[in-house]
Amino acid sequence: MTRYQTSLVLVFLVFWCVPAFAQGEAGVVNVAVEGKATIYSNDVALAREEAIREALRRAIQNAAADLLAIPVRDKKFLPVKNEIIGQQDRYINNYKITAESKQGESYLVTVNVTVSLQDLKNDLAKIGFRHITGAEKTNVIIFLEVKGLKKYSDFLYLKEFLKKRAKIVKHIDSQSFEWQKARLELEISGTAQALAAELAKSGRYLVNNELIEKNQIAISPLPREGEQ
């Protein structure tokens, strides 16, 4: 294992966020964090780099936790952390080191970070999280798979059916369409169970609820009167 990898594994970080996020221009949030990394083999430069890197990562995690109203250490936050952990550059608009010092065998930095909320919200929505604090409603992303389409008009009918359920379906994105199959990504208000119930109630679709807990719904069109 390289020295860099060893220090990355062994780095010890402490941090805090200011009590409230400082709202700047629309779509961004300013977060103040402190990172502390252990110095190994007198490599101060590497410890400084690691402290900054982890402080930026924690700034993103705390911005996401604030949006979702889920504590960073909550088990429910783990899938969020796994999703955003490797996309630091995507969410950081800029940052400024306001203080730094060497204290014994540790290096400390205090950083003001500007996080892009819009990119963060978009990515959280893609993995099924859309509970945003404040005035916004709770929306989730679900995937709807359709099998047994006999005509393209059947697919168009389904899209129109979904559009007419505006209280539930907020956005429709056609991910793929091929022979007799289609897959749609939907942003909905409420639950996948509620949409599945609407589809079943229409009398036009057979609904498979096996993966509904994972925000996935599979349906098949039912034969209409006069069809073979």
C-alpha cells in the first residue's frame, strides 16, 4: 500500500458546521467546516491536502443532510453518502481557507465552502431522495417498466395517462423504448404505492408490485375488448 493510501485510511478528521447555513445566491449554500488530519512521516503538505479534501467532503455531506433533514450519522444517510462521496468537484463551486495551523502531530484547516445545491438536489432525486426542508414537497424518483406493448400508440396512451395524474406525477423522462418494452423515469409526489394503485384502478394495466419498495413498478397492458 502506498504512503498516500495509508495516510488516507488512517487520517483522523474532526469537523463542525456553523449552526445555520449561510444562504448566498440562488442555488448555492455557504458552509463553514474544520478538518483535522494526522501528520505521518513529517509530511505536512500531504496532511494539509487530506484535511482540506475531507473538509470539502464533509461540507457536501452536511449540505445534503440539511436538505434531507437526515443526520449524517443516521443509517438512512449511508446511501446518500455513497452516492455523493466521489463527486466532490461536481458540488463545490469554490472554497476559501480561512485558518490553518500545525498542532503537534496534526494539521488543522478551517474552510468556507460554497456548495451547489441544484446539482446536489438533482443527484439526490436520481437516487430516490427528494425530501427538501422548507416549502418544497416530498418528491421521489421512481422507475416504471412496461412490457407487452403491442403498438407505439399504447406507449403514447400511457404517457398521457401519467400526465393527467398531475397531482402525483410531476415529471416524465422516457429512458428507453424498444420492441414491446419501455422504461420511464418519473418524479412523483407521494409514494410508488399510490401511483401503482392509480395504474391498477384504471383497469388497463396488470401491476407487479414485487420491487415497489425499491421505487420500481413493472406493468403490462391488459387486453382490451375486441383484442386477441
